[in-house]
Amino acid sequence: MKLTAGMDRKGEAEMVRVAVATLGCKVNQCESAGIAEALVARGITLVPFEEAADGYIINTCTVTGRTDYQSRQLIRRAIRKNPAAAVLVTGCYAQRAPEEIAQIRGVRFITGNAEKERIPDILCEMTAGAPRVLVGNIRDAKGISRLGATLFPEHTRAFLKIQDGCDAFCSYCIVPHARGASRSLPADEVADRIASISRAGYREIVLAGIHLGAWGRDLQPRADLVTLIRRIAEGCAVERLRLSSIEPRELNAELIALIGASGTVCRHLHIPLQSGDDGILAAMRRDYDAAFFRDLVRKIHAAVPGIAVGIDLMAGFPGETEEAFANTLRLVEEIPVAYLHVFPYSRRPGTPAATMAGQIPEPEKKRRAERLRAVGALKRQKFAEKFIGTPLSVLVEGRTDKKTGFPVGFSDNYIPIAVRGDGTTANRIVRVMPEAFREGRLIAEVIHE
């Protein structure tokens, strides 16, 4: 069976059903949305992944061993739902280890990241047989994939991938091998896509990239992220512009000042720290030390009142002694961050860290991660409570808080808020007055001005 929208006896289109599942980062989410939009344009019906379908696309992640495992789980779940379905596996795990995926009986096709643009064609012409592997050398990829979407079902915020790949080669990270060299979407195309997404009704767009701060370095003429963001903000094409993760050294004074003065760029930065110990940072091949990071966060807060700074932290990197871990705890407790994204170190084959001495046992990595998460929960509460009695603007989402039944959304500085009062329909930005913090979010009343 080919997955084409064929003709029935009456000459009407006979729709096939395809489900898409995505693991990992916002870039993966952007690409999955682009694939889905292209399939719909061909007359294919998208269905939830939990339903039986004629075809399944699993867009995988490989940043940790756990995401590899989760990817295999999704593949097998699809095959159980419909053993006759055409199952196509793509993404970073497919790029890194296609031979592992090919061993899973029932997989029909495996594509790498550079081949994602071809997936709608591949899926529509796929026939039964042994698994076919279409995975090229991602480091040879020259241009950025144009996969993108205008609509993001079940999302109030839209995501726009403007950069792909990474040239940093941190010692623990497999991503440069799975995503290739840094590649950028030209500024005019960025502006056109933002205009299209805004016309579709989205009030907030998140700029996404594997190494977002490297945007523009590969373009001719060379460009930079600050100039791009200023162009978007001054063009008033969207009400809110949010940045995804950005490296510490790429947060220069000009970008920080732009966030503070813009009114369009959200007061929110997510910055990877990874460790607060200088020896571990050097072993990770990070290009800063703890003192630099401490000063950076303080400068950001001084320049942009009310900004939320979130950080990534890795627990149990090889050689992380109790003293090194204590240095991380001390730094995190000192700096004014809004939340922590914590994950245990995951040994990735092919990275320098995988063969380093001093590998930390899994139970100890888990213990350290849990300790950091406990600190993160207190940081999140303390940051949110600072805004009780201070008006905030919230983009209301199409879901409700299970405890209160109120609609929920995020402030521009990334605080989750449950909102009560009139005018709380989805996809509206409303002014609210926070009154209390309960169970991870603020409770607030709409202000009618």
C-alpha cells in the first residue's frame, strides 16, 4: 500500500491517516510542524499518535540515553497500534544510529536530519519491504532546511527555526554530530515567515535554533542575531518575540540592552550553565568560568528589571567530585535565577566525555540531580512571589489549571499564571494582578483598565 490520497469508486479522495510524534527540542518541534503542514497540503489526514493510522512519523532525539530509549518506545508503540502501517523514523537518533533503528521489526524507512524535507514525498511513495535507510553525512550539509510551519495546532505560541547545527563540540555533546555545522535562515526569509505566522493569528513567536547565538555567521554578508532581533522588533510584525536557549558568551551588552528597551522581546533568557565548578567547565570545553557567569546574570538583572533567567545544569559529569558539586550548588544559590533545567550526565558514544576517567555511578548522578531540582523549585517560587501585587501581561492559552479550573498562560517573563475573570479567552494577552502562588504558578485576576 502506498500512502497516497487515492480515489475511491466515486472518484472522491480517499484520505489516509498519518500520526506524528516528536521528542526533543523546539527545533525538532518546528520541523515536525513543517512536515505535518506539508502532508495536510497533500490531502493527508493527521490523527493523534495514540490512534491507529496508516503511517507514523517519529521525530527522535538523542541528546541523552533516555531519549534514545523513549524514541524506541514510540517506534514500538506505533508498530503495535498498526503492524501494517508505514513507520518512518527521523531526527537525531536516526541520524546518529540508523543501524540500531533498522533492527526494530516493522520500521519501513529511516531518514537523517538533512533528509527531513523529503519526508512528505518519501511517505507518500513508501511501499512494504525491508527498512530503507536514507541518512547522509550531516556535517556535509551546506544549507538550512526550509521546513517550517504557519500553524501549530494545540499551541498558542508559534516556533520559528532560524538556525540549525553547532560548531562548539562541547566534550559531552553529540548534537554537532547529529545536526551538522551551523547554518542560518537568511534575514529576509525570517521576516517573511514571521509575517506569515503573525497573519495566521499568533501573538507570540519563539525564535529557535540549535546554537541560536551563532545565527548569521555563515551568511554572506555575515550577519548577527542582535541586528535580526532589532529588525523584527522595530517592524512590529508580532506582539511578543521570545528567544530560546542562548550561550553565555553570546549575550553581549547590546543584546541585553535591546531586551530591556524593546517592549516586544520578552524579558526571559534561558542560558546553559552546566556546572558552577571551573575545573568541570574546562573539562566540558565550555568557554567561560563561574565568575563570568555570576557577573553576567547580575548584569542582566541590573539592565532588565523583572527578567526571568533560566539555566541548564548537568549533574554527575565525569570527574565531578563532591567539592565540584558543592561549587555548583553554591553558585546556583548565589545568583538570581528563576528556574533550573537539571539533567544527569548521559554518556554519549563518540564524545570525549564518554571515555573520561571518573565516571559517576548512576545513583549518585540521580541524587545530585534531585538536590539541584529541589533548589530549582525554591528558586521558581521565590521569583514568582516577587510579582504578587505587580501587574503582568499574560498570553492566555487554550487549557485550564486542573486545580482551579482557571485558564492558564505565561507572562512575558515566563511565569505560569492561572487567570480568573472576564476576557480570558485563548490567544488573548491580558493584564492581570497576581494575588498568590500555589502549586508552581501564580493565581491572578484580570485587570479591567
